[in-house]
Amino acid sequence: MVFLLISITVLHLVALAMLLIATLEKSWWVWADSEITDLWYNCFHDNASSTWLCAATNESDWLQSVQALMILSVVFSAISFLVFLGQLLTMSKGGLFYFTGLCQAFAGLTVFTACLIFTFHRKEILSDSRDLSKGRFGYCFLLAWLCVPLLLISAVLYVHLRKKQ
């Protein structure tokens, strides 16, 4: 039982860390090795000073939706972890972690929705006159997609988890 609790906790913390990285890091769309776009900034690498020069992205309704959904997923996952710890300490024997699983499932669904919106509306989100075929999805976008099954698996594990002691 202890091994199961530790592994569920580690899975949850890994998924939460991946969510934070996917939300805050600079690589949702890569134009070239020296130009990156994320949910918050467009960044260019200046070779002369070896630094990234960033400017705020052009706000669109689709981009704001993706931003809000990613932040909401981080909040749901964090609340889920805190509720899990609280339930672990206060719940009576035989209790189920339904609320924790529900929050984690909502986190997974919000990330899924954000990724779908970014996938299908990247032309409006990036709002660039450049050809999108010259760019590619960045690692943060892929991390966000990877979070979806991790969050949903942990949600199912929480729903089936029963407190023994």
C-alpha cells in the first residue's frame, strides 16, 4: 500500500511539474532554431549578445483561451494534490478519493482542450504572415500533450484508490 501511495504521489508531482513547464517555458511553436513562440512571448535569439529577446504575443481570443485553460489545469492539479494530502490525513478508513480524482480529471480535460485549440487554431494564435509550414510544434506543446494521459491515468487511480489505514 505504501508503494502505491508513493508511486501515485510521484506520478502526480511529475504531471504537475510537466504542466508548469509546458505553461511557462518558451517553446510551443518553433519557427527556426533562433525564433520561438510560446503562450506568453515571441522570442528571438540574438547571436551578438547570446541572449533571448522577447516581446509579448499578440493577444487573440484563441490564445487567451489556451492561456486560461493551461493555468486552470495547473490550478486543478495543484488543488487535487493538496486535497489528496488532506484526505490522506483526515479521511476515515475505507474512504475513496473521488474529489481528488475529479479535480485531476478536470486538469487532464483542460489540458486536452488547450492542446486541441492550439492545434486547430494555431494560424489565428500565431497571427503571423509567415508560412506555418516553416515552423513546428515545440517541446512544451508536446509536454502538454503528454500530460493528458498522465493526468487522466492518475485520475482513474485516485477514483479507485481506497484508504486502508
